[in-house]
Amino acid sequence: MKVVIQKVSEASVVIDGVLNGEIAEGLMILVGVSPDDNKSDVDWLSGKISRLRIFNDPQGIPNLSVKDVQGDILLISQFTLFASTEKGNRPSYINAAGPDVAVPLYEAMRDKLQDELGKKIETGVFGADMKVSLVNNGPITITIDSKNRD
């Protein structure tokens, strides 16, 4: 699994003109799933995300996690994180998992993050045409691949 994590002041997702999810201070996370991902990837990434210390403490040092600041999370499925661009100009998405693998793992990540934070995780809708808006705070953007744990 791959994630792009953005520390945000606010973020939202609109689907077919309807607000589907919105958060205040916290993390907007794009998550991509590959065919060989499994529950251990979900568990490892969810723990990493919930403990990632990128929020400032009272001294202005990034020593606090999203859990510490009681921040929110907006989780968006993003199969294009597995785009292959080596050949030609049209990306190939053959390395992205299909819905049969991706949806259960995406939902498992949502559930695991809810358990980690003790609060509802806002989401988009898998496979929908989504309009995502955010105010990146920092700016801070971090990518993590669960296959690169060492």
C-alpha cells in the first residue's frame, strides 16, 4: 500500500455536487492498494499514520501526532498512486489492485484508523469521481510505502 499524507488545516471531498466528508485540522490521506497488499500492510500503515509526529507542540516543535492533537482524518482511495509511467505518455494502472482486493483493504484501513484515533474517519467513495479540496498546513506532505518498512 502507498499513502500520501498531507497535514491540513481543513479538507473536504465532494461527489456529484454533494459534500461527502470534511475535516478541520488533521490529515488528508490518499491511499493506493496493490494486488499483493494485505491486512499486515493496513495494520502497519495505520499505526505509522496515527503515531507520525508532524504537529507542533507548544514550543513549535513537531513532536505531536494526529492522535495527540485530536485531529481528524479524511481518507481517499487513489489507485493512481500505482501508475506506471515508464512507457509512453499514458499512465498504466496495471499495478493497482482491482476493487475485489482494494475495497476491503481500504475499508479495513478506515476501521483501523478509527480504532487508533477513537473517532470517525471521513472518507470519499471508492471509484467515484471526487473533488478533493484542502489547505495544506506547513506545507507538509509525506509519502509512505508499506513495502519499504526497513
